[in-house]
Amino acid sequence: DDDSDEEEQEENQMQQTTVSQSVPPTKEKNKYSKCPERLASLRSAHNLFCETIPTNYDQAVISEEKENWYNAMKSELKSLEEHNVFEIVPRKDSQNVIPLKWIFKIKPTEQGPLYKARLVAQGFKQETSNENSYAPVVSYANIRSTIAYAARNNHPLFQFDVRTAFLNGFLDEEVYVKFPPGFQPENNDSVLKLKKSLYGLRSSPKNWYEHFKQILENFGLNQSLYDPCLFFNKQIVLAIYVDDGLITGKQENIKAFSDYLKSHLTFEIKIAHSFLGINIERKENFYVINSSTYIEKINEALKLDQMKPYHVPISTSFVYDPQATIDTSLPYRQLVGILNHLSITTRPDLSFATSFFSRFLNRPTNQLYKAALKSLTYVFQTRTCGLSYHCTEKFFGYTDATFSENCQFGYIIFTNGAIEWVSKRSSTAHLSSNDAEICALSEGFRSVMRITNILREIDPQFVEIPVLQTDSLGIVKTLENGNLSNKLRHINIANLIVLQAVRNNEVQIEWIPGEHQLADGLTKAVPQNKIQDLLKSLDLSSLK
């Protein structure tokens, strides 16, 4: 009876969490984007916990904080004038004039809320002949590689943020925009001609990246061949993500770089504590990262602390019901988006659950929604867990695969700490477990070689040979002998790259017992004791 009561309470609690149909605000009311209780305004995993802010100029000037918003807009216009972003020119009929829009944001700081206004162009109305607008960002794996490099050399880790970054990029075409809303002149026969990039334009990210890249190369930094947003020389390593950067090296070398950058850009640099939502803490001789702050903000919206505790990302008894009714009104995508963000940043233990839930984004059911919500409850229970990065030369990884109708493979690679991990459904059919295992080994080897190449770029003295571990004794024997049996000769040649690598002594393959297989939890649902072993083996420790 007690168990049935608990299940009934949990059922009622989850039903209360279901999103109600959102009703567009009427014109008589202030059209604010609010963050109500539970899931009523789930928009995305990164905008789940928004403050009450106006969405346009008209709302800003009638809000209770209108003075703060007006000052923020004046500050933004002053910054544009200082950067010499535009000039006033007569309007011609042949010009394609792009409208501008105000974007408002409240940024929490130690001194209190900071009101910010950003003037952006509606770039979707831009007519351009330049179709190449791609601008890269550093991968999360290489963010972790930068942290691992700092741990290995016992170097400090700094982060910096370039202010009004896009305004430093130069345009390679003529662009005309209207005057900012609320600041139009009485004479409507003139427009603004942009001299530099503005937020919202299609080419702005690329223009900024090219400009910043040139500044870094002039300082003497080399661009990585394997990640266009990773720069280094013998003294420092730098990873950039749009206008945010992570830098490590000796203190004096970082200061020299900071002094150089100040002569070209306006930016803020400080000890790294929070980078792209990742908490970073330096202990006595190692670094720890986690996502506890992000999870706490998710909890504020979803009230995860009021739900029944859950101790695994996904239950081993969960069986998907294909006959269940599809309900697209459920915020299932948003829950999976949160899990995905966590799984690719600091939580390898969520990889399989995220991979599984992602298969059903277009056909959510109440069963899947409840299971995803339970996963987030587990996340909250383990919110203080983090990945540790120590000073060690060990370079190893684990690969595993499940042989079934739809094979799932996973791997996790370590050097000073967990650098890269993947849980992925195989895109090809496999005829045997050995077939699936060698494909998983091949995928893990590709990841190992990417990391090896980057490490040897940064530090030519790095000569450690990586070790990949699998629980398939047959595959280990096959690779040791260097000959494929008749049962494996059908394997695609792309997956045999690991065989050639073993022959060339580029990687070592070792067998481990199944109970020590760390990648097991990345290929299927595992019980609580296996999850606990996974957390311990990943060297996940708690931030105090």
C-alpha cells in the first residue's frame, strides 16, 4: 500500500509538471518573457531560467525599470560611436535597408543586476553575395584538453571576455541599416551605412573570427591544424569560443599576452571559475570541473528537489512502448536538450540516456517524458559531481559495443582526466559481437589520434603511446596476431585502421574483464551499483 501511495504521489507530481498551452499576451498587457513555475516557458536548455525582460523598445520604455533600460541603450549607442561602426548617409531607392532591433538582458553580478541592451541587425533580411559566413568555435573536448594541459604542467588557468567583439570586425560589402528604434531623427531621408560588423549580420561572426585570428597570429601564436579555435606557442595555450577565451601558461607569459591584447581590444581577464556554464576550480595540484550552477538553475525552474530521488540516468527495466500515444505538447525536446548539454560538457554518465532519448524527439510520449524527467532528478541528486584533471602522463581509453539489432557503441578517452567520450548508435548493421567491437575500437582510435595530434602539436615532447582497453578477448587476439579470421574479413576497410595502427605501434590494445569495462555504461542502461562504479572510475569528485 505504501509503495502504491508513493507511485500515485509521483504520478500526480509529474502530471503537475506538464506544460500548459501557452497563451499569447494581449496588447493591453506588457508583453514580457517571464520564467513561471515548472515548465510553462521552456524554450531551450540554455534559456530556461530567464529573468523578466522586455522584448522590444516599446516594452522597455513603459516598464518599471525604464530608466535602467534607457541608460543601457544609451551606453550601447555610445560604444557603437566609439568603435566608429556607422555613418549617416542619404537614403537611395536602390539601397536594401535592414531594420534594427533592441535585445535586452539582465546579467547577475556580484554588485547586483546589470542591465544590458544590445543593438542587432535583422540579418535575415540582408541581401548578400557572400554565402560563406561560417565561423568556428572550439570543441568541448579541446576545452577539456586545455584544462588537462594546465593540470599536467601545474599552470594557472585564466578566462577572458572581449567586450563588443563583433564591432571589431570589418565588413567586405556595403550594408545599410535603419536608425535604432526610439532614436530616429525627425528627417527620415537618411540611413546608417555600416563601417564595421554589427550583431545580427550574417557575416559578423566570420568577420570577428578572422580579425581575432589575425591579432593572435601577430602575437606569435600558431593555429592548430586540428581545431581552428585552438592557438598555442611554447609559452601559452589558448582556446576561443566566439568572444570568450580560456588561456593557460606561466603567469608572466599570460600577462605579456594580456598586455598585448589590451592594445587591440577591450576585454576582461580573470582566474577561470565559470566558462560556458562549466564551473572550474583549482585545487592544490589539480583541477575540478562540474555543472552544479547550471543544474541549480534548472532546479529553480523544474523543482527537481521536490521529486522522488532517482539513482540512475535510465532504468534497466525501461522498455519503450511504440504503441503509446504521441503528445507533441510535452516539453520533451527541452528536457533532452538539457541532458545533452550536460552530457557533452561534464557528465559522461548521461551519455547513453541522452543518446537513447534523442531517438524520439519527433514522437514524444508521456512514458518518454517521465523517463527523461527522472533522468534530470538523478542529475540533481548528483549535481556536485565533477571531473578531475591531475598531473599524470597516462594516456588511455575504453571502448565497448552492444551487439543487437541496433548496435550501440561507446568510448571514453583519458589523459590527465576524461577528455572525450561518445555514446552513439551504429549506422551500419553488424553480423557478430566481434564485428561491433572492432567498429567501436576503430571509433575510439580515431578520437585517440585526434587528441594525440593536438597534444604533440602543443608539446613536441609528448611521446606517450595511448592504450585502448576492450573486454573482447577475441578482438585482442586478432589484433595481436595481425591476421583477420574468415569471420571478420567482410569488415569495412575504414574500421581496419586500428589494425594498421597496432602494427605501426601507434596504439596498444589491451583486454580487461567486463566488470572493469568503463565504457559499459555508455552502451546500455546499467544498475545503480554499476553507475556508482562508473562515477568512481571516472574520477568524479565533489566540489566543496
